Amino acid sequence: MSRAGSVAELLDATHVRWCGPDCEQTVDCSFLHFPRRAPAPPPVRSVRSARPRYNKDTADLFSLMGGDGYRPGTPQVHEENLWPLLRTAMTKADDPATADQAYTDWTGAPASSASETVAFACRDSIQWMANWCGGQYADQPTAVHYIAFSTICDDLCIPPTDLVRGRFLMYGRSVADLAAAMDEQGWRRDGVHALLSLVRQYIVQYVEKVHDGLHPMLNSKPGVWDAVIYRTHTANTYGAAVVVRRVCKAGPVSWTSLMDSSICDAISMDLCKATMNVYQFDNHPPAAHENHEQRRKTAYHSLYLDLIDALVAAGAPDAIVHFGRAGFLFVQLQERYHERRLGHRLPLRPAMITHLTRLFGARPTDPLTDHLFLARRADQERTAL
């Protein structure tokens, strides 16, 4: 994968490692799609988590995303094959003219340097792990490093080829160093899936940043499933769910339950962001539509309510159910979302600086990343004049 000469080549190399060489790239391709099949209900003794109090029976009591409550029967099927959409967008991703967008700041609360941006992303990663895993949040530093790599590509426009070639570093670590640590610690299949999901995230994140026509195409259909799955991939909540299952020692979990939890984590985050007036600042809201946004918001909301119930009914471990609803917790607690609303950063507290040094190190970025970040910011400032 590190030998890929373009984003399109990296996409193909990552896909082959996920699906194998015979995948026909239809809506049944599980690399870009989620051809969901309802899991068989477990024996009563296998139900391991209580049903959330906020559910489809209580939803209409609250005004989340406009207050339309729950709509039963929201489709969980793809209306569009995402492969042609991504192939079309890929031409822009590999266009040399997009190079000037690399390492631009997408946080909505700009920092003064790349070093500061990376440090804040690592702060966010520690806080997410605490919200997901409680006191076990730092038991496996490699897991925290993984979440940090997954966080930073939302904040900076990082070319995916820079990730796999080792050009982009966080606290002196490359993704190859991350993979080596996973291998040494026996992550096995978890490591393979988490790393492929990470590369997929970098690809879809980069594409949506350089191709502003992608999301209008995703959001053009009556249903929201296509946009929801793309949103899940850009957030890499699947990779995070793998991490949570491992850190919390939750035991075996089906792929369907991991995906259901991943989707719920992303949607619960957006639902809570909507109540805090943060969702309006998102660059690519999955429910956006010129004429039918409220209908799509209701469908988006309803998918969460259906899938969180499905997790409980399928006997998913409590850690995985908690991960699915955790957006209602971490959006309120983490500085990241308050900074988005305020439009500026909040100072790192001394205790957090101590945790960052302990878990990551002393220097967030290398000179190359610092230079590229400042050059892009200077370009943006000149354009704004």
C-alpha cells in the first residue's frame, strides 16, 4: 500500500485487502457499503445491556433534530452504488491542482500551528477513550495512538498517500510504527481491520475535502442510508469500535453489531451536536437537502433509534451498546465541541498536558508538517485579502 502512486491506487490496494480480488464493487461490497442483514435474536440469557432510556418510545418527547421523533420503517438499504460516486470524485483527489489544499485546517477553531492542532487532536482522543472505556482508557497506549491518527484527518486535510508512506507523523510515529506496535501486541485480525478502516477513512475524508460535489450527490436520494454509511466511514467509528471491544475485553462481537454500534456512535454525536448548536457548523451534514432536510433529519434520527434497539436485542456487550450511544455524553463533556461552537481554542489544562506527555511524548509534529501547515495558512490569508 505504501507503494501506491495515487489516491486511486491506494483505494484499490486497500479494497483488495478487505474484500479480496474477486469483489465486483456492487452494493454488496462491504468495504464501501453496509449490506445489513438483521442478526438472529439471542437467547434471553445472552442479552447483556439494558435498553437506553432514550429510545423510539420516548423520542417524541424531545426536540432533537427538529422534534419529529421516530418514524418506523426507515430503510436500511443502499439506493446508490458508492463506487461510481467515489471513482468520479477520485479524479479530483488525484488532480495536482488539489495539492494546495493539503494540510489546511478544517477544525472550525483554528490553531496557530500544526503542532497545536495535533496536540488538541490527541487531547480529544484521550477524552474519547475515557468516555468510551472509562478507567481503562489508557490501558493500551497503542489504542489511544490509533484514535489520534483517526482524529487528525478530520482536522487537517492530509493526503492519504502521506499517511501510508510515512510522510505524516504524530509525535514522531508513523502509521507503520502503529502497525508494528499492533503486531507486537497481538492485535491480529483486529489490527488488520482497524488499519484498513483507518486508510479507508483517510481516503474518504480527503475526497470529501477536495471534491465539494460529493455530498450533494450522496444526499440527493430520498433515503439517508448512503449518506449515513459514508459518514460512518469518514468518522472511522468502525475502527474505534474495534478498539473499544479490545480495550474493554468485550469478547466476540458480530460484524453487524460492530457496524450498528459504529453508525449509532456517529448519529448520537450529531444528535447531541444539534441540541448544542454545533451541528450547524459541520461542513458535510449527512441529512442536508435543499427541499427535504427535515424529512431526512427524521430518517437519520430514526435509524439511530432502530439500530440502538437492534444492538440490545442482538445481545451486544454493554461496552458496544455504550459506544453506540456515547455521542450523547462526549459531545457535552469534550472541549472539542465547545471550541467548534465558540470558534476558538480553549487552553490545554496542566493535567491534560501531563497526560499528553505520558501517552504521546513531547513534540507533536515534525518540521515538514509545521512548514506545510503554515504555508497553507499563508495561502488562505492571501486569498482572503
